[in-house]
Amino acid sequence: MKHTQFHKLLLIAPIALFAWVLPARASTVIKVHWSDVCRAAAGNELTITTADGKTAEGYCLKVDIDEIQLSTTKQGVVKIARTALSRIEMQHGAEESRLTSLGRSMRGALKQETGWIFSPAAPLGIAAVPATIAWGIVAAPFCAIGDLANADGNSKQQIQVI
């Protein structure tokens, strides 16, 4: 009986691993009211395509009754009429990888802790450095799995005005 339970565990473990590793993908279309476009963008960059094919990329500043205002890097504030809109896409991502974030936080912690070694707080530094290294060793595989699961990085979502 124990042998059968072990085989069940071997069968269920990969399924559980994939369910945990694969991120839940958001819907590709978000339906919002015109007045809530900036709120739905939540600080993410928008790409707006007009009916004549022109595009503007920037961050939503304000939505008026008949226009939307974007803050762009090249053109400053751009106003686009609501009637001229063809498509609104929101760019997710551009976040640093989990391994990079782990390395950055470990570097900062180790810098501080090695400074403690040559101060009156030497016992604290001597204890903290190995703990930080162990933390990095344990966390690195999980960071790598998270990075692989989110390998597409930047993803776009369409915002549909209802």
C-alpha cells in the first residue's frame, strides 16, 4: 500500500509543480468605462493607435469627456480625441528579473555586513554574512524558476472602452 501511495505522489508532484510554476495569465482584453482608462492603466505604459494608423506611447495623465492625455518621452503631453481612437494597449512588465533582484539585495546586505566585521559589531557581522550567503543559495533556484516561468517578460493587454 505504501508503494502505491508513493506512485500517486510521483504522479501528482509534477502536476502540482506545473500549476505552481506557470503563472496565471490575465485576460488579453480589459473592458473599462472611458472615465476609468487611466485607473485601469495603473501606471503602465499605453500604446494608443488612432483610426488613421498613427501611434502614441506614453503614460495616461487624464481622461476628459472627449479626449485622453498621454505623457510621452518624445512629444511631451499628447492629446488624442476619443473619436480618433482605434486601439488602446497596455504594456506590462519591464521589471527586472528575480535573480537580478536577489543579487542586488544580497550585494547590499553583504556590503553592510562585511562593514560590521571591522567594527564593534563584529560578532553580528560574522554571523550575518554566512546567513546571507545561505539565503542566496536557497533562494536562487526559486528565483530562476520564477524567471523561466515568466520568460515572456513584457506582455500587452488590450483595453477596450465600453
